[in-house]
Amino acid sequence: MRIVPYLCLSAAMLLLGSCAKDLSCYRDMIIGSWVEQSFDEQFVMTNLRDVYIFDRKNLVQILRIPEQDGRNRTIDTTAVHYEVYCKILSLFDFSAQQDYEVITFTDSTLRIRMTNNTIAYKKASSENANAKRIQNLWEMTHSSDPLVTPFRILFETNNTYRLFEYDNGDWEEKPDKAGAYAVFDTFLMTSGASCWDISFGGEEAEQYTSMNWQAVVSENGHAIQKTFDFTQPLPVEEDAEL
């Protein structure tokens, strides 16, 4: 009779081995925000990255920056249903269904194949500390683009931002350049048709006083790297009227 426990153990191991290949076993791990990192193993231009936000109700929000027509005030968001079964991730958009083969899936990495293309995503942490750190008034002090003049940008707590430009000796708000934003760890997405890799520095008394933006964008068929440096000119409450 001693053989019975070994048979049970072997059966359990077979089940675990099968489960390891079944994405539905990791259903809870897919909940959260995933930022696109590469397409066919190639770097994705920063302003072309998508963000997928999966919830527990089998709904996924797909965030993309809007067309660069200068008239958008929000980030383009599409909500569709999803399902996971075996190693297939399926998205349902009305009557259409798009299936993705899952190549790699961990608690922080997702690689999928769509037809002949491979796309890799990185999961944003649940803490997402930078989403709060950015909520302040920032002044651009240096840019790799000499045509960009200094500006100030105020990131509100309601995921909208206001932009100010220096004119006639004062900072003037530009309502036509305001919009929405979203932060996913080190990835900033804005409705101003731009996305950035961001970092913070200059920690003083638990406050970050400097911020850096970096992006690789396509201009005239060439990949161009852009950078912006920011500091905090004044606490928001002291500079509210600007």
C-alpha cells in the first residue's frame, strides 16, 4: 500500500506541471498596469507605447496617446473584455475577438505573440510612488531641444495638468495646452501627444526637488532622443496665482 502516496504525489506533480503552462492559474497576477517595452524585440519609440490595465472584472483598459493634432484634452482609452485560458489571452471588442499567445508570464513580465509579432510588457508596481511625487509645480530649466522655451507645468491630484509660459515678465497660463496625464512607475503619459521615461532626484526632507524626462521619438524618419530637466520653483500653495 505504500505505493499509493507516491502515485498521489506523481499525479499532483503532473497537475502542477500542467498548471504551470496554463495562464488561468495566474489570473490574479495579470491584474494591474502593464507598460509596453518592446515590439519584435526592438525598442519602441517612447510616444508609441501602450498601457494595458487589467481589473478583476475581466475588463481591460487600453491607454494610448491621442493623434498629434493639438486638440485633444484626454488620453485615448478603450475598454474591452478579456479572458485567459491555457496560454491564450483573448480580448473581446464587441463582436470581434483577438487572441494572443503568451510566451512569457511572470509577476512583472508579459510577452505575447500576435500573429507574427512579439510584444513585451512590464508591470507597474502596485505602490506606483511616482504618481504622487509628480503632483507639484515644476519649472523646466533645461532641454535638449533649443527651440523649446522654459515653461512651468502643474500636475494636479485629479490627473490633469496646467501649463504656464513666461511672457511679458510673468508666467501666464495656457488653457489650450492643458490636458490629462497618467503615471505608471517611471512612465509618464500625457494627452499632449507625448510619453516620457521619468526620474526624480534632489531628495530633501522626504521631498524630491528635481525631475528628469527622457524620450526617444521619431522625427522625419529618424529616432531622436529628447530630455527635459525640471526643478520646483515654489511650493504650489505659494505660487497658486502665478
